Amino acid sequence: MRQGLAASLAVGTVTWRPYFLALLAEACGKVRQPEEGLPVLAEACLWAGEIDRAEGVGLRLRRHSEQLDHKLGVAWADTCDALVRWKRGDPRSAVALMRQAAAGLESIPMIPYSARLRRQMAGRLIDLDMQEEAFHELNRVHEMNCHMGAELELQKTRQMYRELEPPRPAPRCPRACRGRSIPHTDIGRSSRP
């Protein structure tokens, strides 16, 4: 189910994403893996625009993760909190939470997800007219995606360089590092927005 979801995103299909995420969350519950289902359910709620429900799921995820000292669960809860703040129109506090969540994901390491979150953070920095900070964040994201060989994410990152004021060219990926030094390359290639 996860591979089908990743494949549909790779070709740009997002219409059914909340539905499939909800099915995946339900399946996790049925096979007694609710810890895997909560982040998926939070994402489905965010995609469906159910911000209050996403916030509730994020709080539940945080509570359970902190009780178990589950670092990945806490990082997902931080990510959910950040996205809820952004969706509610508070990009300044969302940026601070995104930075914290990305650092948490990197410490595990969940590099593809951290890179995607940092790209979102760069977008919020652009919205806040914090161009230099956004530029430095995009450079970091670009380097991470180069190492993973995450072409779709690289395309999205390169587009964001053009959104800067003034627009700037994206750096080139060194051939020597493409897909070599950061794990989870397959996950990076099948990206989500």
C-alpha cells in the first residue's frame, strides 16, 4: 500500500491521497501497529484540510511517543505541530517548529523527510521575506537531495531558487556524491509535497 501511494505521488497524483492515507492508517491499527498509523493519520488530516483533527492526532502522537521515549514519534509530532501552525496562518512560529522537527528527523536519521520539511521551511521563509535564510536553507536541502539522488525533490528545490528575490541559480550536484552518502535513497526518490 505504501509503495502504491509513493508511486502515485511520483507521477503527480494527489487527489486520492487523503483517502489512501486514511486506509493506510486504518490498516496499521488493524495489524496492531498504531504507532505507525498516527503519523499517517495526521498527514491524511492535513491533506484533507482537517486542521483541528490533525492537531488532536499530533497531540496524541506526542503523548504516546514521549511516554515511550520514541524519538521518531516525537519528531513526527513536532512536524505535525509545525504544519498545523503553518496551515493556521502562523508561518513565523511554524518556521521555528519546522527547524526543530527537521533536526529531530536528521538525528534518527530520516534524511529524506528532513529535506522535504526543510524545503517547506524555506518556502515559509520566502513568504516572510527572509530571503537570505531561505537561500541558505535551500542550499542545505539541495545538497541533501543531491546526495540522495532525489530528482523530483531536486526539481522542486530548484524551482524555489527562482522564487527568491532576486532569483538565484541553483547549484549543480557534484557527480561524485549523487546517491552515495545518505541512506534511504529510494524513499527520497518517491517524494511527497
